[in-house]
Amino acid sequence: MPDTISNASKLTILALTENNFKGVLPSTLGDLRYLKKLGIEGNSFTTSDASNSKTNLITSLTNCRHLEFLFLSANPFFIKLPKSIGNFSDSLQELDIVSCGINGNIPSEIGNLTNLIKLSLDENVLNGPIPITISNLQALQYLSLEGNDLHGLIVHDLCEIKPLGYLHLSRNKFSGAMTPCLGNLSSLRELHLGSNKMALEIPSSFWNLKDILEVNLSSNHFVGNLSSRVENLKALSLLDLSQNHISSSIPTTMGSLQNLQILSLAHNKLEGSIPRSLGNLLNLENLDLSQNNLSGKIPKSLELLIDLKYVNLSFNKLQGEIPDRGVFKNLTPESFMMNLALCGLPQLQVPPCKKETGERSMTKFLLLKCILPIVVSIILVVLGIILLRLKRKNSRCLAERDLSTLGMPRRISYFEILEATNGFDESNILGRGSYGTVFKGKLSSGMVVAVKIFNFDSQVMVASFEKECDILRNVRHRNLVKVISCCSNVDFKSLVMEFMPNGSLEKWLYSHNYFLGFLQRLDIMINVAFALEYLHHGLLAPIIHCDLKPSNILLDDEMIAHVSDFGISKLLNEGESKTYTETIHTIGYMAPEYGSSGVVSTKIDVYSYGIMLLEVFTRKRPTEDIFVSALSLKSWVSESMPHAIIQVMDSNLLQGVHEHHINNILTSTFSILELALNCCTDLPEARGNMIDVAASLNKIKAMFLHKRHV
């Protein structure tokens, strides 16, 4: 931007929003004494570093005594907020500095902006607490500090801002209890505190907010019951309490929230039945009650909700018939998997319901309960004797769970696997690894599968196989490779898995016949992040993959990524790391603490994910010859930040891209590589978790798509 712009001394509005402008913003902008609105968001402007100061821009703008609106968002400033921010005139009403790489603390001088109505500092790297001087902003209606590293308590001083209507503090490190005084903010319309470290019970005063529209308290450590006083929040349209430790039952009064559109209570400890009163939520569009201990039947009243588009009731203890009308006609098996005894339509991969009543039903129940197990036991003993006498290799190959619900035979014999792979013909080999060989096969039912045949040259291999079977039989996620069955006898052990027709991510990265665009790579890594988020945080005990790398990421026919190979996964007790030095972990992706002491935790997966994220967008393996001595993939990328990204990123990402979109890709790649480096820092405690990583990548994608369509 030329310094001569300051010659327009009478200028009142300067709007350069969402362009591809670059260069250093001159401090002479402060000479525009009559300026009322400055909008430069969505560019690639930087600030002057003259005299070793990076605060010249904001400091100079405080000279604009008529400035009312200041929009600086989405520019790579990478500065600290100066104390001079408190020198803006009383005329300043809106201040937006989002996604600018702002670091350091929020200066207490922010409290001088007494007429500020809106303050947005989202998606930066601010740390420290919220200054207590925030209470001086008595005109503030909108405060958003999401996506930073702020910590400490949600200060009581916020409650003194009576006009506050929008409080967005998600994805920080706030801890402690929710301050009860928030329930006194009668103007509050949106409260977003998700992805923090808050604990204890939701205060009873919170249920006084009768006019609030959105509540997001997800991914914290809240405990206690869900109060029946939730019915007071009559205007509520969004309620997300997922990923907490809320127990007891869902109150029937929930059905009073006539305006509710999104309800997520997933990943809690809720018990009891799903209230029929939820059928009164006439505006409900999204319902997620997965990963709880809910029991009983699915209420048919949910069929009447004509706006309902998404339902997830998986991983509970539900039983009985799945409704077949309304939204239930369009749902997939993933909405109901891992429940106690559901039945319904065949496309939901559950047994059909048998509508029998009276004496005949009771007789059949007694038969199944008492007599059938005895008969089955006798048959199994006889079969066992016959098989031993014949010394046949065709041992029982039992699926590790009831496979009738998956449309698969309950037993798959060695000879069926032999036939499916054409006698383990080499032309059917999909890949080889340290634990064995994977073959493509076609079962007699016509289903194409991948069959993983294990090598058993040591007891470690045997233990690994048993561990893998044990883990995978109960693990289901859309971004994990499904295990269909497993087969085991004295000298043969295998897994039968779903077939991924597009092969591995490694093939798509390094084969000359294949190409992945920027958005495809980003989508794939978001898929992988979702899978790891589920493994680390979606189960009662986290699962550690231990061997993340592109060859273990498989792609289906729609290029959706699925994480495979849990043969070396380890189950950890909650909050506990275990040492398991026998695990094989690929060099180049190995976390430092694992290599030095063999300590296993979710953080080693985060590290491997970070290395893989670097690899995907640079197309450089961490084991390439150039990475020797002190130079590694991580240090190579780090040294390029922030001004030489184009020298390390895969040049193919810019081939054929319209000039208008190149800057968008560069900016997004910078954010991705920055996130990747954070994932693979040497100190485990300094790495983020996969919940935050997945959220950050989704935000980068949203920003990329927004700019692409501008």
C-alpha cells in the first residue's frame, strides 16, 4: 500500500476487504485524521518492523480520533497487541482482529475502550487470562476470543457487562467451574464455551437464561445431572453438551423446547430411556445421543419430526424396533450400531423384528433362554470331536462379534479364505508389512474384501494378533477400516476387512499416475483427524494407533480416508500411559519420548499425525536422504516459516490453479503447516489433542472455501 494514501486527508472510509493485496501497511495510515471506517480484512498485509517494533500500525491508528470501525482480520501480522490499544478514541465501536497470528497477552489497557460494542480476537495465539479490566467495557454486546490459548477462570468481571449478548470463548484452556453469575446476564443470547477444561456442575442459576438462543458447553469436564429446569430456556435453538461427564437421565422437560433445532448430548454418561417428549421438538433438525448408556426403546414419537435430518443413537444399550417412518427411512447403520438388541429394516444391518406375543412368544423365549444353549453346546462338542479326529485345517473361524447384523456369515472358514484369494495368489497381494501380507479376496457371497494374513515367527506376533482382534471387534467409525471377521486356528490367523478400492494415501502421493489436489489432501487429513479423535476421546479407554503413516491411510471409492492397521494398537486406562517397548513404530514418524523410553500415550499419535500432515503438503517423506544429521522434515519446514512456504510446499498444488486462488492456497498451507509443527513439538504436553486439531483443520477448510467463492 503506497504511503501517498495519507494525502487523502479527508478520507472517512477505506475498504479493501477480501482482495489479494500484499505488502507492508504504512504507519502513515494514522494521518487519516477523519477516518471512520478501515476495512482491510482478508488480504496478505504485514506490518512494519521498523525500529524493531511491530506495533506501528495499531499505535498509528490511535491517531484517527473519529475511527468507529476497525476490521483487520485475516492478515499475517504476527504481532503482539500493544498497550497503546487503549489509546483509541471513545468513538471506536467495533474492533475485529481475527486470524492475524496475534500473540502474547490481552493488555489490560483494552478496558479503556469504554464505548466498544463488538470485540473479536478469534483464531490467534493469545495466552494468559482475560484481564479484569474487561468489566470497564460497559457498552460491549459481542465478545469473541475463540481459538486461542487463553487460560485461567472465566472471570466474574464479565458478568458486570450487562448488555453482553454474545460470549464466544470456545477452544481455549479455561478451567475451573462456570461462574454462577453468568445466569444473571439477561441479555445473553449465545454462550459458547466448548473445548476448554471447565469442570464441576453447571450452576443452577444458568437455567435462568430464558431468552438465550445458543448454548455450547461441549468437550469440557462438566459433571452432575442435566437439570429438569432446562425447560426454562424456551427460546433455545442449539444445545450442545457433548463430550462431558453428565450423568443421570434426560429430563422429560426437554420436550418443552419448541424452538430447539440442534441437540447433542453425545459422549456423556446418561442413563435411562429416551423421553417420548422429544417428539414434541417440532423444529428439531439434528439429534445426537450417541456414546451414552441409554436403554429401552427408541420412541416412535420421533417419526413425527418432519424437519429432523440427522439422528445418531449409536453406542448405547437400546433395544427393540427401530422406527421406519420419517427421518428413519433415510438413516444409515452408523446411526444405530453397537447397541444392545435393536431390530428393524434390513438396510440398517440389524435383525428383522419378530412381532410375536402371548404364550407362543413366552414359549419361544424360554426355549431360547434355557433349552437352546444346551442343544448348541452338545452340537459344538460333537463338532469338536469330529474336527479333532479328522485333523482338518478348517478350524472354526468365528467372527469376533455377531456378524449377522452386518449381513455377513457368522463363520468364515480357512478354505473359504483360500478360495476367495485364489489360493493366496500373488496377483491378489495388496501389500506387505511387518506383521504379514494383505490379499484382495472375493467371498462366496460376492463381497470383495481385504484379507490380512499374519506371520507368526515369534510370540510377539501371536500376541499382536490377539490384541488386534480384541480391539477391533468393538471399534466402529466412518473413518476407520471396518473389520468384518477374523479366522484363527493353530497355524493360521487372519482378519477379513472391508476393501478400499483406491488404495493407500502413500500411493496417491508418490505415484506419477495419481494426483491429489489441495482440497482433496485437506479432506483426507480431516478424515484421519476425525478417526484419531474417536480413538483417543470417543471410547471408554483410548486406543493408541502407534504406527500412523500414509501407507496405513486407505481410500474408498469416494476418496474418503479410512485409518487401518491396529495390530500394534494399545488400550490405555483413562489418564494413564503405559510403556510397551515391543511395539514396532516406523522411523521418521516416531515421537521423541517413544524413541527414548518407549512411553505410549495419545500424544505419540498426535506427533505422528503432525509429521504426516507435513508430508502430505510438502510431498517429502521424513526418511528422505536430504534429511540427515540436524536437518529433518520438521526443521526444514520450520525454517521456511512464515515467508518461504512456497519453497517447501508441494509445487503440484499450484499447477493449473488460477492466479486469483494461488494466495488462498498459500495462506491455507501456511496455517496447515503451522498446525502440523504444533502437533510434532518435542514436548508431549505442548502438543494439542485431536479434538482441537480436527476443529482447526475444519476452520482452515471453511476459510479456504469462503475465499475461493468470493
